[in-house]
Amino acid sequence: MIRAGIVGGTGYTGVELLRILVLHPQVEVSVVTSRADAGLRVDQLYPSLRGYCDVKFTLPELDNLKDCDVVFFATPNGTAMLMAESLLALGIKVIDLSADFRIKDRQEWEKWYGMQHACPDLIAEAVYGLPEVNREQIKPARLIACPGCYPTAVQLGFLPLLEAGVIDGSQLIADVKSGVSGAGRKAEISSLMSETGESFKAYAVGGHRHLPEITQGLQNVAKQAVGLTFVPHLTPMIRGIHATLYARLNRKLDLQSLFEERYSEERFVDVLPNGIHVDTRNVRGSNRCQIAVNQPQGGDTVVILSVIDNLVKGASGQAVQNMNLVFGLDECQGLETVALYP
Ligand SMILES: NC(=O)C1=CN([C@@H]2O[C@H](COP(=O)(O)OP(=O)(O)OC[C@H]3O[C@@H](n4cnc5c(N)ncnc54)[C@H](OP(=O)(O)O)[C@@H]3O)[C@@H](O)[C@H]2O)C=CC1
Ligand SMILES: CC(=O)N[C@@H](CCC(=O)OP(=O)(O)O)C(=O)O
């Protein structure tokens, strides 16, 4: 059995990792940390886990994690970079759900995240954990940087078009909506129901920290510079990301076949038949990204719709997908669920 530790087990991605890992046939969750709830049984805080998890929250200290085979960081940005090196030195694999190791350009990361990187030596080694792009590099990796939720939905939508070189990469538009759980479980006025319910707004239009991450990923597949306008929005739902992506085609082609062929072997990317729209509830609770390909009025603008559950394919499900690859397991183990409907 793989002994897994979760640093930050009380947050939304932490408890989502627990939901997935307690049913994973090859994993034993041995350590779950929380500073605020240390000493409390996990199933006391989360009764949904009664009968599945009998460990107590402990403090996020090296001594408590030293017997793990893998440690997941479901913590705010700036936390994993303080512990990753010590864990790797003990032969423990590290899977980081935060942004600490996602961006290869250290200065760019420091600019967007507003802090100094505490562990720059590991940035080059970290593998960006988007299996649909980096599967072979993920398998032997010691340190995985899981993509952000917006970056997962946006990259999977643009990927086939950029790989095939059929769009003008200099004028991409990503108009993306997120549920409120994307902001995490910590108490904040902006996440209150009376602030988010029955309302809908764009935010960070001038620049969101996912912009450099998405641009880096798109440039790697396009093998040239791309220009992206990314506008995130907050919608009054709990889970889900809906990305509406626009690009200008530079030639005529069968777009539906392009997408179907690109993702034909991908178990967690589902290209819907022509004419069917995506809906966030059809991926809620599942590790799937569903994509719909559109070319309105047969013109030269392509409109891709891409949906994920931000807590599953956008975070914890993708982290487990990466763990499966790192430990040589079937990539789908523990992740075979159908979305909750309605
Ligand atoms: N929510 C989402 O949809 C997504 C989130 N992510 C990323 O995943 C990470 C976790 O997000 P989320 O679960 O939403 O966050 P939450 O705010 O819901 O949870 C954060 C967790 O980290 C713990 N924590 C906070 N500070 C520290 C610290 N300094 N050291 C150790 N533990 C700490 C908290 O417990 P305690 O304070 O008790 O220790 C808590 O368990 C973030 O980096 C986020 O950006 C990525 C993709 C999607
Ligand atoms: C709705 C909402 O607030 N979403 C978060 C992003 C989600 C996320 O967790 O992103 P990282 O993993 O990169 O931190 C935000 O815009 O800050």
C-alpha cells in the first residue's frame, strides 16, 4: 500500500483528496495535517468520512510525515516550497496542488505571487502535472506541480488547436467562470453567500496570477509566443469551471475530428458530439473535462467550451491521476466516478 500524507487536510481540496483516496485500492491515508484542528479526528470534522478514515489531524511537521511514500500539499501558495526539499531528501514523492512550482521563470513567479521563492533550486526539476501533455515526464518525477483550476480547463480546450497550428495564437481569448469553492474554505467576506449569491461578476481583469501559468503551458505546445486575454468570473455555484475559448482559424478543417482524435486515448477528456453544449453539472464530482467544439455560422472563429469540476480535475482528482502515474498504477485507479446529477 502507498502511505499518503495530506498537508492541509481541512481545506476544500484536502477533503476532496480524502474523499478520493479513502476509496483508492492502493492507498492508505496515514497522515492528515491541520494546525487549527490538530488532535481532532478527521471524521469528527467531516462525518461523511466516518467508517473510511480513523486518523487524527496532526501538525504539518517533518517528523509526522517522514514515513509517508507521498505527500500532497493542499495548502496556500508559499507553503509547499518550505518543506518540499526535506521530504524529497527522505525519498518521499511530493505532489503540490498549490502554485509554488508551476512557473519555470522564478522572477515571473515572484512578481505574480508577491513573495520570494524559498526553494528556487527545485523549480527546474518540478514536472507540470497535466497528464494529457506531460504523461511521460510525470512517471519518473519526484516533484509534481499540479496545474491550477482555470489553467486546466483553458489548456485542455486550446491544446489541439495549438498543437495542430490551425489558429492565430497571438489573439486568444479565455472567458472563464468559476464556482465559489475555487476561493477555498477560509473565511472571507467576498465568499459569503450574501456577497456571491444572485450575482455574477468578472474579477482580476487587469491580470490574474493564472495568466502566466496558462501562457507558459500554451507556449510550450505552440512552440512560439502566444497572446492571451484571460478574464475570470465568479458565479453563484459551489463547484465548477466553465471556459468559453475564442480563437481565429487560419485554415479550413474538420475541427470536431481534430478534437476527437487528439483526445481519443484520454480517459478524462470527453469531446461531446457536434451540437451538444457542455454543462458544469455533467462533470460535478468527476475527474472529467468535457469539451464542445463550435464554429458559429461556419465562420473563421472557433469557440471551444470546456468544463471541469475545479476540485476534481482542477485539483485533487488530477493530483491523484498524477500519483497513479508516479507509482506506476493504472491512471484511472480511484477516479472512476460518474458526475452527480442533478
Ligand atoms: N479550491 C480550488 O478549487 C483549487 C485550489 N487549488 C490550490 O490548492 C491549494 C489549497 O486550496 P484550498 O483547499 O481551496 O484551500 P483552503 O483554504 O480551503 O485550505 C487550506 C488548507 O491548508 C492549511 N494551511 C493553511 N496555511 C498553512 C500553512 N502555512 N502550513 C500548513 N498548512 C496550512 C489549512 O489548515 P490549517 O490552517 O488548519 O493548517 C487548510 O487545511 C491552494 O494553493 C489553492 O490555490 C488548486 C486548484 C483548485
Ligand atoms: C474563484 C476563485 O477565487 N478562484 C481562485 C483560483 C483558484 C485556485 O485555487 O487557483 P490556484 O491553485 O492557482 O491558487 C482565484 O481566482 O484566486
